[in-house]
Amino acid sequence: MNLDYSDEEKAFRGQVREFLADKLPARLSQKVRLGKRLTKQDMEFWHAALNERGWLAPSWPKKWGGAEWTAVQKHIFDEEAWAADAPRVIPFGIMMLGPVLMKFGSEEQKRHYLPRILDGTDWWCQGYSEPGAGSDLASLKTSAKREGDHYIVNGQKTWTTLGHFADWIFCLVRTSTEGKPQEGISFLLIDMKTPGVTVRPIILLDGEHEVNEVFFDNVKVPAENLVGEENKGWTYAKYLLTHERTGTANIGNSNAALAQLKQIAKRTKKGGRPLSADPYFAARMASVEIDLEAMKTTNLRVLAEADAGAAPGPEASMLKVKGTIIRQEINDLARRALGPMALPFVSEALDEGYNEEPIGPEDANPIASDYFNNRKLSIFAGSNEIQRGIITKTKLGL
């Protein structure tokens, strides 16, 4: 593919920069840059601003309110948004459920749910992992038994990101124990306000409440909330995960983190000179930057193929593995560069309005939080070990 930007693509980059300068408040971008906690209201504000511009759902067809961007346009927006310290778009409705509904959902489901995802009426979360079924997702045990025109759901999901904010959850549930484990799974949409749904927080190593446990105790779900066919949910789950894993490469985020790392290395001294001049540290920074540049090209190629109608295959697993390794390496280098200043993590300092004297540079406090939080990257969306197995089987035939 041609990696030179066309005049139209350059003009689009200008439009993105103009939009960000006009619609992204300085207060919000500063919170993102300094790693402050974003409230649900912060995320909803940015969601609404993008939706008003018609840019919230870049991959969706215009028929459903999407932007129908090309792979290059997506890449450009991603780069510019992270460079401007814009909040990320919460992916569960836009990037995960939306594509599944458009491909496998009924017309009634599309007409009802897709507009509500766009206008923010429904906030979605993902119900995949369970205490005994994470990377081995086919081992899930949450059951859904058909009783007349409803399913009765019992079980537990875990690591449910932002589930405490969600109105709805899309769940993989077991509707049959016949045959292979993958053959008895269905894809069900569940209202979080239904009696019997309980959400409990999981506090992570960095002290944050990002993920949750979700319990289902005789939860009554209308049968019309089944997506596609019963016992075909594994097919829909794989389709969703290929899109999720491509996004996990997170090029824009790594670009922004690398730029921050370079600034830290320039101002940090070692032996009287900037750390960026230390041969060993400079070599590690150069190595991760080379890997990132190579991954950008691969990511564009995969997205271009997806635009042409091809479903992401093992290439999505490659991007997931390499993208998470790169992001974790950047986190590690930033932590090493800051040295003792990365140690005294003060949780309260992530709140907007914290006025205590900073221990170090204003961007030092979230480095420890980022480092700990991003250890998860090589586990979620299918662990990197699972992804390597997929690559081995599909590309090497082993």
C-alpha cells in the first residue's frame, strides 16, 4: 500500500486538528495529559462532541450514523487525538457491540440499539471473562436456560471494565452442554437494571476502581435479546475479538507515551548529562521506536484489508502481541527514567483539584499507575500466549 499521504488525507488531518482545537477543552486535555481520573461526565462529554461532528463511529456505515472512514483516516485521527491529549472513546458499544449487531443482529436490534449507542442513551460493558474462563473463554459456565419467551441467566463475569457505569452488558452465556464447549455458547444482551444483577468493584494494584465482578442470580432476559442464533455465539465472539485485538495495538497511545518518555529522558540527568544521551538507555528508546514505526505500517495494512472487506485474521493477533509489548516497554522505560520519583505514587493526586506540593514533575505521579495498570495489556482480549498459539496454527500450520 502507498504510505504517502494524499492531498485529501492531509486536508483531513487539518480538519481533525481544527476540531480538536475547537472542541477539546483545555481542562479535559490537561486531565488526560497528567493522568488524572476522568469522570463518567468527562467521557460522556467527549462522546457527545464526537457524535455531534459525526466522528464517533469511524468504521460504521453512514446509514447507521457512522463516518465510513478509510483506514488512513482512522490512523490520522488516532494520531492527532492522542497527540492532543483527548480522552479515548469507550470501545464497548462503538467498536465491539456495534459491528457485531450490524453483521449478525436482527433489523429490530439494529434500529433500536445502534442509535442509542451513538447518542449515549446506553452505556455498554463486556461480559466475557469469568473466574474460570479468561483466555480459555470456551470454558465459561454462566448459563442461560430458555423458559418460554425468556432466558434465565445464572453465573458470574469478572474483570468487567467500567461495569459500574454501564446500563447494559453484552454477555457470552452457555445455552447448551452438548458437543464441543464452543458449540453451546450464545450472545445475549442484558439490561444491568434487571433484578438479580449485582456489580461489585475490584480494586486494582494501582488503587483504581476500573473493573468489576458481575453476578447473575436468576436474571430474566427476554428471548428477543439473543443476537443471531442460539449456540452460535462463539462465531460472534471471535468476530468481535478480531476487531478488539486490532484496536489493542493502540498506535496513537504508544506515540503519545513515547513522546512523553523522550521529554522525561531529556530532563532527567545521569552523570551530569541527560539520560537520553546515555548509550544504553538511548538504545532501548531507539529500539522501541523502531518497533513502533514498523507496527504502524502493519496496522495500516490490516485496517486497509478490513476496509476492502477482509475480516482481520491472525494479523490481528500479531498486532495485539506486538502492540502490548511495545506499550509495556515504554511504560518500563518511563518508570526507570524517573527513578525514585516514580515510586511515591499518591492516589489522591489523580483527582482533579489536588493541590498538595508535588513530589516530582507534574507528569511523574501517574507513571507508576500506568506501569501497573498496563501489565494487563498482555492478558486481556486473549492473552499473548493464546495469540502466539493462533499465529502458530494459522500461519505455520503447526
